[in-house]
Amino acid sequence: KAMADIDEDEVAPVVEEQEEEVTDLMGAVRGVLKRALVVDGVIRGLHEVAKHIDASKAQVVFLAESCNEPTYKKLVQGLCLEKNVPLIDVPDNKSLGEWAGLCKIDKDGLPRKVVGASCVCVTDFGEEGEAYNYMMNHLGKA
């Protein structure tokens, strides 16, 4: 890892860029979304996500388990199945919204006004890293 070779004293204030170690699936989802956001590869909202799955542009879909619309979930699950798009359940729509960039970051770097997202898909992963590999392993695609 090239980033790790930098002397601790001269790390730029943006420590976020260094990829944190991915130890669980949600950490992987967060990391994947963070990188996809950089290249504008994150699609949010049922309508857009459904369109992208249908057009076979979605690489992976994240669905919030806290979404209490069974028909909504069925639609997304059905589309993913039909188009063979991997689907990952995320427990909380607020987390998913935050990771998908649906929030304002305040001066302390903390997310504010987080908008929940029940459904998010990635069309472009951007830079593939540990998070991507972890997720692909989880999906059995690695």
C-alpha cells in the first residue's frame, strides 16, 4: 500500500482517502459507494434504479431492509433477479442514504440532514479496492 508508506507527521488533513480496513459487508458497501460517488456512479431512488437495472447498467443494487413497502422490495428483488444483478440488503435506509451521498457534511465533517435511501445502485465502481473485493467475495463473484 503506497498510502501507508507516508510518514505519519505529514498526512494531509483528508485522512478519509486512505481506505479503511474492510472487516464487514456494510463497511464494504460504504467503501464501494464512497468510490462510486467520486466517478458519479451512484444512482439513487426506485425509479432511476429500476431504469438502470432494466437497462442492464446496474452493477450492484443495495436495498434497505428498513424499507417498509413490500411491493417496493419485491419490485427491486424481481428486477435484480431477472437481470442477474447482485442485490445486497442494507439494514438501515439512513445509513444507505448517507453512504450514497444524500446528506450535507457539516464543518466538523459529520453528516447532517441525512436523507434515507431505500434503494441505491452502482453503475460505475470507480477505483476498485479492498471494499470492492470484499463485496465481490461476499457475492461469490471473486
